[in-house]
Amino acid sequence: MSNPGHEFVLAEAKVAAHSLGVRLQALEARRPDNFASAFAAMTRERASALLVVADGMFLLHRTRIADLINLKTAKALRLTIPSSVLLRADEVIR
């Protein structure tokens, strides 16, 4: 999910998704009231991951965005999730 002002980051995410062989579903959120429809679209499409490009709006409203961490996906992508992040997560999928 990204703010439309982050075209460069979205372009890089598309390149990364292509190289990983995954489908990228880009959703825009121009205002906090767009979060619900963006998350509904992710649910309909059965998204398995979420990348949020942090900016002022997202940082201000970060309590509205659930911290969900999928450790199996992180391991497959060879990502290490710091324990401090795991402790803050609302849900951790093992």
C-alpha cells in the first residue's frame, strides 16, 4: 500500500516482485479513510504480504495498520525480523 507520491518506490517494488516471481498488487491510500477499502481489496485478493512505504500520513496513523508478520514468508525471502518487531506485532504467523 503506498501513497501515490512514491512512484519511484513502487517502480522498484515491481522490479523486486518480478525477480521473486510474485504478483504485486499496488493499492493507493491518499487519505486515512482509504485504509479500509485498501485492506478490503487485500483481503479479497488474499494478499500474503504487505509493504507499506512510510510517510507522514502512515506514521501518524500507524495504529490503524495491524502489524502482521508471516515468519514463513520472511524465511523464504531470507529476511530476518528483529525480536523487537516481533514483540510489537498483533499477530505472528509461524
